[in-house]
Amino acid sequence: MINIGCHLSVTNGYEAMGHQMMEFGGNTFAWFTRNPRGGRAKDIDPADMSKLQEILKNEHFGKLVAHASYTMNLCSSKPETRANALDMLQQDLQRMEQIPGQLYNFHPGSHTGQGPEIAIQQISDGLNKSLWPKMQTTVLLETMAGKGSEVGKTFEELREIIDRVELNDKLGVCLDTCHVWDGGYDVAGDLDGVLTEFDKIIGLDRLKAIHFNDSKNECGAAKDRHEKLGQGCIGMDAMKRIAMHPVLQNLPFILETPNDDQGYIEEIATVNSWMK
Ligand code: FE
Ligand code: FE
Ligand code: ZN
């Protein structure tokens, strides 16, 4: 059994997301900790948050997967962008303590011309300035498609970041099926091989969440264009094999497919039908 859900809007608060996901038929979800384009985060109402926590417990939800802003780039060549990213990361992680024990996913970043080596050091430095021993959130590095100057398109790059972070027991990885496919990992033709490679380089114990997306492009295209389940180049048979794979059971699977509410309800129902 996996946990399945999709991205939700936090506009109506936290309890509302719990109810909405119950209506959608899922048992996990993702949300942006602030406007995906950046900007200030709204204060959390503790009463609202505790109502969500009751739902999570009573309805047996899996771990939730918060998503950082896309503008948060710890390895930009611009110092002010890096400083701003560090601020966002530190504030987001403080806020996550109001919903303890969940997952916080972020894009490692884009090196914007500096090259991956400098970028990896800057990302690790940012994490070293932001993690603390008693924090209750696990911070996830997302596997990236390699579009532009994105860092984190290979398992080796993610391993490098993890190795340079002191409190790396707080770190995990979120595997985005569209991104790894676009990055050249053949999750359709050789899923076992990809997971074996992941285990060898990073360790499967670090794998904490799946972004469950089909891809509009061929394996290795480095494009990052998500597609609905079964309508892309990965295809429904392979998506099903991923959801059913024994080593991926008990993980939260988050749909980031191009859908409206009804589309998500249908994809969640499809995944749930596989689990029966
Ligand atoms: Fe993402
Ligand atoms: Fe993703
Ligand atoms: Zn993507």
C-alpha cells in the first residue's frame, strides 16, 4: 500500500486541505509553503493546524510533503538570491515545526553558470546553516530533470550534497518520476535497475517520497514537462509497476500531473484500484 494524493491550495487553511483530500479519495497531499513564485508566507493559525492533525490521525494519512517555493535557489550566482533563499528555507523550516514529523521538499537549485561543483557546496552550506538537531521535519532534495542549469539530475549530485551536510540524518530524497525519466533514468524499461542504482549511490533508506508524474518527453530529454498518468512517454503500465513496486510501499506518492480537481479524483481512484 502506498499513500496517494496531489498538490492542494493552502488558501483556505490546513484543515480544509485535509477535508479536500478526503473528498478526493486520497490520504496524503502536498502544498506550497508560500506562493510558488515567492513572497511572504501567511501566519499559521494553531487551531486550524491542530484540526488538520486530528484528520491525519483519524483518517490514517501518510506523511505530507510540503513544497518550497520555486524561486528558492540556494546556489544562484547572485548573492542576494542566495541570501533570500536562505531566509526562505530557515523560515519555512521554523513553520514546519507547527506540523511536526512531516516532509519538506525543495529543488536543490540552478547553478546559473557557476557549475555544479560550486553549487553543490552552496546548497550544502545553506542546509548547514538551516538544520538543527531537534528539528522534527525531514528535508527532501528533489531529483531534477536537468533543465537549464539544474543541480540534482544525477543521484551522484544528490549524494554529494548529503555527504557535505553535517546533520544529514535530517535529509532524504523525493524521487520525481518525470524528472528522473527526463534525466535519463529508464523507470519504464528498467525500474529495478534504477532503484538498484539509487540504492547504491544514495541508499533506499533516504527515499521518503515520490512525485508521481508521467512525462511529455522521451527518456533523457531533460525537459521537465509533466503529463497525466498513462498519457505520456512513461505510460500507464510502467506507472502501475512503480506504484506497486515492493520497495516503494508505504511512501507518499504525490501527483503533480496537469489536471483539474476532477482529473485528480480520477487519477487517485485509478491508483487506489491498483492497491486492491
Ligand atoms: Fe518540485
Ligand atoms: Fe516534482
Ligand atoms: Zn517538474
